[in-house]
Amino acid sequence: MSEIKIGVQLFTLRDHISNYEDTDKTFAYLKNELGVDVVQISAIGNFPAEQHAELVKKYSLDVCVTHKPWARITDDLDALIEEHIQLGCDQIGLGCMPDEFRTDLAAVRRFVALANEAGRKMKQKGLTFAYHNHALEFARLEDGRTIMDVLIEETDPEVFFFIPDTYWIHMGGENEAEYLKKLKGRVKVCHFKDWMVKLGDNVGSITELGCGNLDLDACYNACREIGVSYIVYEQDINFAVDTLTSTAVSFANLKAIHERNK
């Protein structure tokens, strides 16, 4: 069994990748200061895709997956595929399905049909489609199943993969480590995101990896069991410090999880 690789989801550092110069500095920080070799590209600035690839090559980064807008996946797929080939990235991710597909079972099935079609086109070029969950996919539909159930059961496992997120699985009411096992064989990249309950707060919020309440060691071992290739740290909000320092803390803790479980 190949070893899991660990990295950083660049959405965490979105304020530091808005243009070429800032992205160059951020990649240098990740590579030279933190020892990051793997990234997921999301929320990168609107500068030419060729320059994204140039910076990836400059710092010898492995781009494990991206998040791209649904409109580009449906309306600009040929160009999107070419951009990923330039990046050396073989998986195109979607961060969330548009609202219009979450109204009822029929709407979810329309999304399934379109995503399967896009996934088949990607596969012809050696790429795969992957879907990132939030808590909203655990809402129940009229047949009693969750949206996530439908995505698992009715999508084509040859062309539709998942980018599961530990925090959002937890917020959806599931045990994150156990739920990962339902996705065996359909996950290349998993998002590790921690969750903390503070005194007087019954909901909790995202926090730096290793600083919260999730059993990320159990999640790591579940990832290994189901064949995950990459685990990347992501944090959307609620940073205890600035995002660069927060990433340093979280990536150090992710490395510790990796070392004691590999």
C-alpha cells in the first residue's frame, strides 16, 4: 500500500494568492519554510493559468486536486482540462453543487446526470471529477435518504469521486472516521479540518488541526483503509492567528499525525 501524502488546501491562504507576485511568495513560504510538497489549488487569483503552472513547476509542487466553478465544468470543460494537464493535476474538484440542485430528489438527480457526463469527458483525457461535501449534503430528501446517499448510490463510481471533509461530515451528524469508510475506492484526496467546542458553545467551529476535538488519528487510519492518496489541511474561517501562522501550526500537527500513523 502506497504512503499517504500530506499537503495544504490553498483556500486557507486565499488572501495570499490573489496575484502572481503574492502567490510566488506564498509558494516559497510553503515550500521553503514549512516543507509543503503538495497543494490543492482553490481560490487562486485571476491571472493566466499558464502562470499558475509556471509557479507550480518553479516550486516542484504536486497539485493533487483543484476546486473549480460549476459553470466552467459544464461550459468550458475542454479549456479546464487543458489547464489541469499543464498543472500536472489529474482531478478536477467541485466545492459545492449549486443551490438549484438541492431542492428535491429530482433536482439532485439532474446534478448527478450532469456530473456523470462531465466525469466521463474528463476520464477520456485521463482526469477524474471529484465532489467536496459540506454539511448540507446530509439533509434528507423526500425518500428518506440524504443528498450524500444519492451521490454515493446513483453516481458512476468510475467517473465520480469524492473529496470528503472531516469537519463537515461531523457537522452533518455523522462519525467522520466511520463515514469515510463508506467511500472506499472513491477518494483520492481528503480534507482534514478540525472542530472545537468552546465553553458555552453547543455548536462549535473550525479550528487549527490538532487543536480541536475530532479524532484525526482515526480519520487518518480510515483514509489509509479506503485507499486515500492525499490528505490536505483546510481551514475556512476562525483562525486563532494570521493565516500563514495558522497554516504552520496545522501543517506541523498534520505531519505529527502522519508520522505516528504511517
